[in-house]
Amino acid sequence: MNIWIVVAIIVVVLGFIVGNIMLLQQTAKEKLPKPDKDNNANFDDDDDWGKK
């Protein structure tokens, strides 16, 4: 196999791994919003599963 193909595959795999690690670090810094008390109060209002 040509050496350049092997080098290209290694670079792509390392780029994928480093990109995913950087994305994990960035998302770990973000804060999740706190849900309200009645966040899911109207969740089942449009449910017509048993009405048919």
C-alpha cells in the first residue's frame, strides 16, 4: 500500500479523535438551564391515544 494513503488515514483518524475531544471539552463548560416546576405540566394534553 502506498505510504501516503496510510499517512492520510492516520491524519484523518487523529483529526476525528482530537475534534471529538475538543467538542467534549467545550460542551462540558456549558451550563444546562434549570427546568421550571411546570415544565411538563401540559405534556399529555394533546394525547389522543385512548380516544380512538
